Amino acid sequence: MPLAALHTVGPDPAVDLAVVRLAEELGQRPQVVRPVVQECRQQLSGAPAGALPELVERLARHRLRAPVD
């Protein structure tokens, strides 16, 4: 799915907290990290709400660290 199709309907703590932590951890600008985190959040929309923050952050971390082909 193209990133341009992603949107949120308000603040999402699972996204906002993951962006802050991952940007600091990986030394990336939040503008680079946010689209990846938002895509992960959308793909995990069926996950239990209580597990969502951790799952979103783990998936985004994995994708941000993966080598680019």
C-alpha cells in the first residue's frame, strides 16, 4: 500500500511514542521514522489494543533496521 494512502484520524499514542523512541534509538529524524511506524500501525490494526504499542514499535524497528535491497 502506498504511504500516501495512510492517514490517521487523530493522535495515536502507539504511533507517537514509537516515533519518538525509534528516532532517538536509531539516530533518525522523526519525519523519516513516522511513515514506517504509521504503516506498521495500519497493518497491525487487528491486533489486541493492549499489545498494539509494543507490536507496532517492534515491527517498525525491524523494518527500519533491515538492509535496503
